[in-house]
Amino acid sequence: MAKAVGEVIIDIEKCKGCELCIEACPEDTLALANAINKKGYRYAEVVANNCTGCANCAIICPDACITVYRLIMKKIA
Amino acid sequence: MSEIPTIEINKETIIKPENLVYKPPKTLFDTPMHYCPGCGHSTVHKIFMEVVEEMGIENDIIGVAPVGCSVFAYYYMNVDMQEAAHGRACAVATGIKRVLPDKFVFTYQGDGDFAAIGTAESIHAANRGENFLVIFINNAVYGMTSGQMAPTTLYDMVSTTTPYGRDPKIHGHPFKITDLIAQLPGAVYVTRQSVHTTANVRKAKKALRKALEIQKLNLGFQLVEIVSNCPSNWRMTPLESLKFIEEQMLPFYPLGDLKVPEGI
Amino acid sequence: MGEIRLMKGNEALAEAMIRAGCDAYFGYPITPQSEVIEYLSREAPKKSKMVVLQAESELGAINMIYGAAGCGKRVMTTSSSPGISLMQEGLSYIASAQLPCLVANINRGGPGLGTIQPSQSDYMQAVKGGGHGDYHLIVLAPYSVQEMVDFVKIGFELAEKYRNPVMILADGAIGQMMEKVELFDFIERNQEAPEWATVGRRPGKDRVFITSLFIQPEKMEEVNKILQAKYREVEKKEVRYQQLNIEDAEYLLTGYGLGARICMKAMEIGREKGYKIGLIRPITLYPFPYNVYNELAPKIKGILDVEMNAGQMLEDVKLAVDGKTTVKFYGRMGGMIPTPEEIIESFENHFIYGGKNV
């Protein structure tokens, strides 16, 4: 059985806090930050260490803010 | 029993070029878009530019952006573009495609542009079988002028010019121009998509790619309608607007292919 | 010496388009110029690779022109007054986006649906803008079938030199009448697209986009200044006119296109009667030959402006003479054509009988 671990990088200055990524994430990895960016939006940020790199967030993100990496780990034995 | 080496999994081991699964396309300028939070316009810009990049046709495509919220599409799409007068995109695209038949040509139009002020240009370009792609964003409202009725506004839907809801006796009926165009022999690929869920974004992207592949085969007019949202003028949060698409828009504007060329 | 033919004005214009290497024609039929698209549909495929497309409307046609001109192609459309009114939106955009194109207006009588008979009632629309915003078309006014041919070549050259729409403003009579013409030879053109044209990104270069939208007022003013600087240059360099019998002239007849042609006969009649009449015929209506009138005015007792309208160029003639001489007007409207005799009668009434019989 394989396990995937992922990382997302969010361009917070481009983010408008629409929350579409948060809704699309099956793992509840993302949430709105309490801080705001230069445009005054609360931006999306990673709040849990459980990303699988499925890229749903990046695909739904209207503003092309998200880059996703995914590492597949094959379980030994 | 031998010792299994433990590999520490951390950011550094994951964030490597070989593990990249999604990054924004280079064909999209790295600049914030002016659209409101959650607007489907930006999503469609993004996926269309992904298609252009994946097909490697950045240098062989010319776009037309007419009037509407997407009037500034040329600030985001890093390809040659022309801005057109309101409603005239299909005429402008006809002019481009007729003199440059070997280039890919697309228009990016809203419901007001494509289905109200530009109806004659739209229908006749389709009927002539002009070999270009129309990306038609249907969000049932005039976004740029801040929320007036569109030809596609649903029955009973409130807009600033239908403050008591759209009444067909006064305002006429919602206009399914895509269904109408599907009847024309010159239109060869006609499909209705949406970008309100991840799965739908993937499907919409596939449809856009299919359209350009059909264009390459010189088969005729391609129309990809995308049922989209307008959170600001619908007076909703972005998430509420996606729910409205699912519950109100899609029953009236059902998704799927209306026409596909044989053998494609 | 080029090929000599007997041709109708509209057909000569169409043949000149083919010979000038026009890449695309988009148009919509309207009397009295439908022969243009008919001739092109028949002859262009035999002699050229020109795209000839009958659009769904004049709105469609002018915007197809915008698109194809934006690709750096040599493009033209033709219409007549009501159709040209429909094209005004597109012309404003084309002027703002600085795209070259050639448009012919085979003027018929208006206002409204009007008449299909010849008229000059679109002067103001042609030379003062026509659409919205501060812009000018360069306007050429042929008075013969020969000039219908010559101005196609000159028109394309001016359009491309200044990246500005050029209009040939003729009237139904010039379009419909047959005359001997000398046709220029087929022109071989450099097909390389100019750098501002949208032809797909050039490797190693920034993409290009064509627009008339400048949302920041500072930028919009800057664009206006660029346009105005261009118009000043056009006014300095591109004024064309014809003058006849100026040397001993005490009076002038003036008019353009067919009006000027009738004035030439009227001038002959007047001279036979002993009146020292000269003539000025503006060939470019924009830029208007203001200085020509202004310099002659102090030596002239009076000018009779003759037009097939209610007196439109009249305003420019008055501006040109700047009060230095008397300007009177004779015109027919609604598709009626003045006779030389009528013109001389008007002339005599104004200048010989002191306006008593006017």
C-alpha cells in the first residue's frame, strides 16, 4: 500500500480568501488565516500536516495561487 | 532482521521539481487578476491557459476579449490578443481567422456580449462555420455594469433591473443560445460545462482542449459555454454562489455535450 | 502606361483593390455600391488570394476589418450612407487602436433611409469624426472614375503610413457612372506583418495586444495626445487639392467630388459670360486645404461653395477664409444634382446682382 504526502505553496498576495480551496480540500488541511495580505484579504493557509498532494485546491483556485508537490511513499514489507 | 533506514519526510524532501503535481501555467501572467474573490472568470482563464501551454500553441493563438468583466483578459493571458467592441468578438475573430487560417483563434465572451448585443455576430459566425472557439461565460448577470439582467438571467432571479425577479411577461425568457447554436450546421462542437467543483473544472478543461483539437482539424465553429458564478452581483459569498450554480443554474442549463463531431 | 478600360466607378474601385494587393474585403450590400462586392466575388478569385466575405451586417463587416487589420493585413470595406452610419462605432475603435484600413462611402441622400440617389450629405460625418471620441479619418474625395482607382492605392498607403482609417468619400454618381480609366499594375507587397500586429507571439519577443481601452484617464489623455500629434502631421503633409484659373480670378467656385466637377462646367459658362472665375477643389477633405483659401481670400471678391447637401463643407470654407472674403452657398439636397446653369445663376444672383434675386 502506498501513501502520499503533499505540500502546498500558496501565493498569499494573490489570494483573495474566496475559500474555494478550503471547501475542495478532502483533508481539511487549509483554513483562512487570521492575518490579511496587502490587498486586505484573509488568505488561505496550511493549518494541518495532513496534505496528500491531491491538488484539488490548486485546480479549483480561481486565482492560480497554489502550487502542489506530492511524494508517493511505497510501504516496505 | 536488518535495520530499515528511516527517511525523514519534511518540506525539503517533498518540494522538489520531480514531485511537482500542479503549478500555475506560464501562459498566465503572474499578476493578480481584477476579478472578485471566487469568480469563475479567473478559473476559466487559468484552465484555458493551461490547455494552451500543454498543447504548446502559445505562439500560434490569437484571442479576442470584448466588453464585459473579462475586458481585461489580455492582461492575464500571455498570448497575442485583440480587444473588441461590445458584442463584436465573433466578427473580429472572423476577420482574424480568415486572414490567418493557420493560427488558433478564440473569443472569450460573457452572456451580454455573446447572447444579447452580439447575437447577430455570434449566430452568423456559427452558421458560417467559422473555425474558431468561443468561450462563453454564462453567469446570468451583467457583472461589469454591476448586476443588471442578462439574457440568461433565470426566471424569478433578482437583478438590479429585475428587482422583483425576472418575469417573462415583462423581461422575456432566459435565452439558451447554446442550444440554439447547436442546431446550426456550421457549429460542430457545442458543449456546456461549469467550473464550480474540482471535477467540473477538470471536465471543462478537457472540453476546451477538445475544442482546440477540433479547430486544428478545421471542422467548424466550436462553442464551450461555461455556467459560472458572480458572487458580488448575486449578493452571495463565493461558496454560496457555487451552491446556487448546483441548485438553480444547472437544472435550467444542464451540463454536457450538445454536439460533437463524428469520430471525435 | 497602364491598362485602359471603360469602367463603372464601383467596379473600377474593386479592380483597384485587387491590383493594390488588398488581402481582405468584408462588406454588406447596399445601393448604390453593391457592384463592389459583386465584382470582387466574381473577379478576385481569378486574380488574387483576397478574402472576400459578405458579412451579416455593416457592424459585422467593420469589425471583421478591425480583426484582419489587427493582423497587419491590407483590408477594405465599402458601403453607402446608412451602412456607414452603422460602421461608426467600429471606425472609432479602429482609429483609437491605430489600425490601418480603407473604407469607401458611396454617399446617397439622407437622412434616414433616404434615397439611393447621389448626395454629399455625409461630409460632416466623414471629416469631423463620425463616431465617438476625438479622432479623424483621412478623407479623399474623388471626382472621377480615374480617381476612384488612384485613391485606392493612395488610400492604402496613407492608412499604413499613419496607422489610421482612410475614407474614400464619393457619391452614388461617381460609383455608378462609366468612364475611361487607366489601371495601375498589380502591386507585389511585402507580406511581413508589422511588429504591432497580432499574428501569434514571436519567439523571444513580448506578445502584442491591440486595444482602444485605456481606463486610466492619464493614459487615455496620453493616447489622445499621440493621436492629435499624428493628425497635426497629417495636416502638415497630406493636404491635396486642385485649383483652376486662379491667376486672374476675381471669384471662386468651390466644391468637392461631383460638386466640383459640375462647378468646372459652370466656370466655363461663367468665363464665356466674362466673369473671371477660378476654382478650388479640395481632394483631401481631411486634412482640409485651409491655407489655400486663406491665402487667396484677400484677392477674391467672393466664393460660391457648391455642394449636394445643405452646406456642410461651407463651414470649413468659412473657417478657411477667416472673414477675408464673402462666402455664399448653393446646394441641392436629397439626391438632386445641381446643373452648371443653376450654379451660374446662383453665382450671378449673389455676386453680380448683389444678392437682390437670391
